[in-house]
Amino acid sequence: MWYSHPLTNAVLLKRYKRFLVDVLLPSGETLTVHCPNSGSMAGLLEEGNPVRISGPHGAHRKLRFTLEQIRIRRPDGRRVWVGVNTSIPNVLAEEAARLKRLPGLHFYTEPRREVKLGERSRIDMLLSAPELPPCWVEVKNVTLVQEDTTLKLPVNTGTIAAFPDAVTARGRKHLLELADRVHAGERAVMLYVVQRGDAESFAPAVGFDPEYSRTLQEVVKRGVEVIAMRARVSARGVFLRRVLPTVFDGLAGN
């Protein structure tokens, strides 16, 4: 996925009210931008971190710029750009589906976004193809990397991409809905898009949300598939590049 316009460099000042971020522009101006991420963004929000923002967007928007990426410095000194816009993974997933680059799903030909499931839920993507069962795909953005996923701290250490970074009752509900689709004879996939380049594997973040982690383990045993893919994050765009192994060893009950 290429950005339609060049991103603007800035410096992070603070995030507040979940969806607001103040940044310092090179001109010295302070600008309030939209934060498209409702998670805790653990390990990303240190004042002074370089950021990239997109915009200006349409005049109808109150906040005409959007936070896209944050650069963190790991304790080992490595600097890593992290994509924080939670809408990007859905774009990447649809793009990969149309190009038949989702592992194990390349026989599907017709991706549809934001499909209603039941009375109150929507799943990110539904894949279909002649003579194949429908395949429901829920997409999550991963910005957290840890060495020990059974703990909350430290973060930005090790090489395990972990999700979620905050308690998510909605995320757990989606897991159970996907398991129901498998029980009905259809396919269901959790796709975790890791928007940072220092991850080598994926695991549930037990320390941040043990209930979600246990539920993920449960639905995998019931047939829900898990795919974790690492994306390359750059100033020009974000691109899916590599499938990561998934590790469940840290889960209670294994």
C-alpha cells in the first residue's frame, strides 16, 4: 500500500483523550492530529519520539491530519518505525487477498470488506469462491513487541509481536463468533498484521489480556486459523512482507 501523498515529519508531544495527539512540526508549530488507534500503544508514546503524519485531509474533517507512524528506540539502541493506524491492516489484507498473497487463502477470489455477521457484528473481510466454504477474516493491527508475553513490562524488548496491548472484550467476542462459523462448516481466520520490523514471531499478549489469550487458544483448538504477517513500514507506504510463526507456549493451560 502506497501513501497517496508524502507524509509529514514531526515530533510527538503527548497523546490524550484516546484519539488526540499533539505533535511539534519542523516549523515550531504545535498541531493536534487524529490518533487512529484506541489501544494503549504501550511503549510508543514517549515524548520526543519522531512521528509521521498524513494530510491534510478533506476540509470537512475537524482534524485534518492523522498520526500514521511512530519511531521508537529499543533498549538495545535499535530504532524502529511502527505503524499505528489501525485502518491500514484492513487495506493490506484486501490488497493481499486480491493478489492471492494470503497464505493458504489464495484459492479465494472475491474479498468483501466489513461484512455483517449476525445482528450486531461486522467482520473485517469475507472471502468467497465457487465450490469453497465462505472464509471469514478478522484483521488486527499489532504494534507491541516483547520478550516475555506473560508480563506487561518490559516492552520493545525481544522479538515476539504480541496482541492485544489492552483488554479487549470486543476482540474476544469476535474470536467466539469466528469459532461459531467454523462449527457451521465455514472457515475463519484471525489475521494479525505486525506493523514493525523487529518481530520474528507472534504470540498472544497474556500479560495485557489473559482472557483474550485463553480464548484465542480455545478457538484455535476449535478450528479458527491464525496468520501473522510482518509489514515493512516506510515513509512511502506499508507492505506485507513475511509470515511469522505463531507461539502459544506462554498461555496458561498449555
